[in-house]
Amino acid sequence: MATITGVVTTSHIPSIGRAIAKNLKQDPYWKKFFDGYPPVHAWLEKTRPDVAVVFYNDHGLNFFLDKMPTFAVGAAPEYVNADEGWGIPSLPPFRGDLDLSWHLIESLIAEDFDLTTCQEMLVDHAFTLPMKLLYPDDGPCPIRTVPICINTVQFPLPSAKRCFQLGRAVGDAIRAWNSDARVVVLGTGGLSHQLDGERAGFINKPFDVKFMDSLIADPEWATHYSIPELVELAGTQGIELVMWLAARATLTGSVQCVHSNYHIPISNTASGLMVMA
Ligand code: DHB
Ligand code: FE
């Protein structure tokens, strides 16, 4: 049966793509952010995953406001990146894993999750940049991928509790997958940020710190908040933290923090990073 090597949760911000393209990793603005990743590379080298299951939210590249699935799972042989208008270079297509995609889809629908299945799917910065941060070498990403989108863009959004349940079901399904593959689970987005409206620029460090701690000791802590409460605490885009909850929920039993980093600001965002296993 397949094994989960661990979970990586990280912010996704378009300007990271520009910093990578312009080789700004040692630039004073960027250094503290990029310095968070070498320990993740070392952990990936040690744990050698074959495939990544990536919880993220699409920002209008693949789904627009006219058609917005609550939960969508990719079932494509490859996932193509495209220009989103941020002026960052697009990355080569990401290889899929059809066997795992359909196993997840069948398992989740059997567990009463109503999914959209995507046999073609463009992937945006929220998928591509975290994968590039984990696998920075030139050329195509070396591991296979399965994207899972959670709507955090068009209200009404699924509750934090439901996202956690989705993650739990994905974890159970991965462990029941008849394969010897090693699977790393990613959750991308957050932490606190708000890009629009009167609170544009809003960041809440005490909440972010509490949230990161809770993922180890009390992972369902944030699921007791409603979506409006989480928006109040973390910002309209900070609600992307539900991706961290879904990813964390794939792990059961005792979980350790292997590595973490937190840095304010990157663009408008409090950037966070955790490796849990
Ligand atoms: C920013 C953050 C995001 O999560 C995003 O999707 C786009 C932009 C930002 O801080 O600039
Ligand atoms: Fe985002």
C-alpha cells in the first residue's frame, strides 16, 4: 500500500515566481523567505516522494466566477501552467498520476464528497510555485502530481470543518491505494492576508502563530471557527489556510513539526511554511 511521507504547507504568492526568475533569492527582501526552503529540500531528499497531492485554490485560471466547483480533483495526464497576468514566466507542464487521481476520486465519491473531476486542468501560481519551491532545479518537476482544488474565491465557501474532513478522507484513500508509491501532501495558501477592500494589507501574526502551533497539537482547533470568523481573523485571502487544514488532516496519529518558517511580509502576505510528519 502507498505511504504518506509527510505534509508540506506553504504560502503561494505570484511575486515568488518573479524572484525565482530574476535570481533574487539572496536579495535582502527575499532572503528570509527563501532561507526557509533548504531544510525542506534535505527532507525531500531523505524521504524521496514519488508523487505530490496538492491542495490549493485556483484564482481564475482554470475556474472562473461563472463556474466554481467547491472541490475539484485533477485526473489528467499532465497539468499545464499558463500566464495569469502577473508577468511571471510560466513553468513546464506537470506530470499527472492517473491511477492515483481515479483512486482518490472513486474513494472520495464513495465517502459522499461531491467532486468535480477534471480531465483537463490548467494550474496556476498556487500549484506551480510551491512545487518549484520544493523542486527548484531547471526543467520539468521530477515527481508526479495530483491537484485538488478547494474554492476559497467565490462565496459560499466550504467550512474549515468540511475541508478537514476532505483531507482526512484523502489521507485514508492514499493509505488504501494499491501501490508502493511514496506520497507527499501539500497545502498551499495563507497565511493571513487581504488583497482587497478597506482591510487591504491586513496581517494577523498572533493568529498565524497560534494556527501553526495548533496544526501539531490540536489540528482541529481552527475548524471550530466559521468562514466569516476565519475571514475576520486571517483576512479574505487568509482563508486559504483551509488548504493547510486539509493537508494536515491526511496525517493521523502523533505528528511532529519537522521544520517551519514564518516571515512578514512577502508582497501583501504573512508567508508561512511547515513540514509535518
Ligand atoms: C498575493 C497572495 C496570494 O495568495 C495570491 O494568490 C496572490 C497575491 C500577494 O500577497 O500579493
Ligand atoms: Fe492566493
